[in-house]
Amino acid sequence: MIRSTFAAIFVVLTFDQASVPAIEGEGLQVGPEFRLVEDGPGEGIQHAPHVAFGGDVFLVVWQEGWHGEGGRSRIYAARVSPEGKVLSPGGIPLAAADAGVQEYPRVAFGGGLFLVVWQDMPGGKDADVLAARVTTEGELLDDEPLTLAVGPGSQALPDVASDGHQFLVVWQSFDNDDGAYGGRAVRVTAEGKIGEVVSSGAFPQPRVVWSGDAYLALYGDGRVTSVKLDRDGRPINPSKWGHEVIRNVRQPQPSVAGIPGKGWLVVVHRSVPDYWGWGGPGGMRCYLVTPEGELDPSLEPHLKRDRAGNWGRLPHWLDAAGRGATTWPWGSPACAWDGRHVVAVWPRHHVVKKVMLMNADLYAARVDGWEPIDGEPIPVANGSTEEQMPALASNGNRLLLCVYEKHEPDGRVFVTGRLLRERDVEKLP
């Protein structure tokens, strides 16, 4: 693969600055910023957005309100048109409750509707996994949430994907009696039928995505491991179980996108800065997992240099930071297949006093295989406020919606969005 020598092209429009004209060439366009809900019941406390596309509409979900001790956060949703218009300006509450905390929502589209999953803590202690179906018109189909995982111990950190017809939900379980962790999965139909809960082996912090003929689940702490799952959530090759994708990564927060016929792209950060530089450089990196569920062998020469703590930007790195850097890529990224490339979005923080990360901005790049094709990262949201926790979904035809947390100077946090579009001179208006 050949790295593009063209400059990255973008348009950035915000409410507080004039538009920046496009530069002729290849790249992304980044549209104007908009809030999902201006005056929600959370009074300026919105977190953990996620997004999916289907039926010619995006559905954005997030937790509305404080989710700490004494909090009462709720899961909300909003529809967004491909033109960036919020079609549910007041938001859609998904599950009314008198007490407790709802958090960590995830959403996927399949069978003509959306399935939203989240963890529910009715007593403020142990978590359960619940779900609700939402139509493309914004109608909530379940008066009471679907119960996917309840009982003693915690069932937490759910994720959901779809094969286009049905859904697979994965989560991390914890048994209070014997202190054992486990990975669980269950199939859910578009009609709301819940299948058998099975052991997926994917824990902790599971992520799941579909790509053609199987699901790929990522999990790990200190390393990132992948395992292929069938439509019921069982490992396809139990004797092998999982394949290590990335080793020696602190606090992994990977994102994964399915590439039809080619496998999956994994995006994950490297390390935080340390005063002496022993931790090595900062980097946001790409790893291609083949349809067989293993790491693409063409990456191996670069991985050796990566593991050795090479301070330069390597071919599979989206972004890099070395000794004395004033900005540092770190945090939870997002990526999605847009029908032509995978597009990745990630946070880049400003470095203060050599080790403190502050005022995160968001940057993007397109990826072909495992290699970024834009010479420099493309700004998505780089104002004076902090933007982080991006989520990304595509309509499959070069249009994407990126949603993220925008932290205002007064302490309020709003879920905010921008449309991204791969530049195509012949088709742009």
C-alpha cells in the first residue's frame, strides 16, 4: 500500500468561527457542530454517546444525568437525518425508572430497527444488562426493557452488533460468591426474542462487530485479544479460543470496524507520557485482523519496531507523540467502514508539565487495510473546549456521523455531533 502524498482536505464549520474553505484534492469534509439535546433533564450532564445508522437515519444514544453515587442517570436517544438535522430535539427516554443508575449505552441496527443495550444499577450496586428496540421513526417498541442478564453479581459493559437481521449482545459478568469473571453473549431477534446465554470467552471490556460471516469480539486488560464468534455468540474455534492482537498496552480502549471480505480493523492507543520517557512514545495505532481472526502477517515487521519502543511514527500509526511533545494521542477512539475506507476518529490531548493530559481535541484519518492514507490527521473538533469519547457510524456510502462529549468551561457536558464525508468532487453539492 502507498501512503497518499496529497494533503488532507477538510471543511470545518462551528458556531463560533467562520467556515474554512475546502482545499481542492482528496480527504474528508467535516460539517458544522450541533448538539443533540439543548435542555435535557440531566441539566448539562451527558456522557458516553454511541451511534448507529439504518433506515436512512442515525440513532444516537447516551446517558443523561449524573451516574455517580446518588445519581439518577437515564438512557436517552435521538434521531439524526443524513443532513445533520436532529429529528428528536427533546430526546427519547428509553426506560423510565424511579431509582438507580442507567449507563453505558450501545446501539446497533438490524432487521429494520435499532437495538439499544445498557447496564442498569437499580440498587446502585450490582449491574444488569437491559435492552430496548427503537424503530427508524423513533417509536419505542418495548414498554418494559428486555431483560438480557440479571441476577446475583454484576453483568456489565455490554456491547451489541448485528448481522443485518438479528443482534448479538456481549457483556462482562462477575460472580460475587466466587469472584470469577466471565464473558457472556446472547442472540436477540428483531421481534424481541431472547436466545440462550452462552459463554463467549470475551472479557474484560468486550467489544463486538460483524463482518460478513462472523462476529469478532475484542477484549483485554494489558493486551488486546480477539476471538471469532458465531451468530449465537459461541467461539467458532474453541480449541484456539483467542488470538493476541496487541500486547503491553496500558488501559486498552480499542475500537473495531468490520471490513467486508477483508476482516476487521482495530484501533487502539499506545501509552501515556511519563516524566522520564521510559514508557515510550504516544501513538494511535491500526491493526488488521484477517477473516480467519488472526493478525495480518504483513504487520509483523512494524510490530517489532513498535514493541522496541521506536520513537518515530510507524506506517500503521494514525498519530504519534515523542519526547517533549506538546500534544499526545490517547483515549477511546472510534472507527467505522464507510463503504470505501475505514475512517477513524481519536482524541489528541495537550501535554502540560510533561505528563498531564488536558483539553482533548478530536482528529480523523482514513485507513486502507491497516495503513493511514492521509498524510496528517484531519481536525474534527479542535476548539478551546475539551472533546472526547467519540463514536462513529456510517451510512455505507461515504457519509458518517461522529458524536462525542463536549466539555464546556462551566462544567457542563453535552453530546455533540458533526457529519463527516469522504470528498468526491463529482458528487459533492
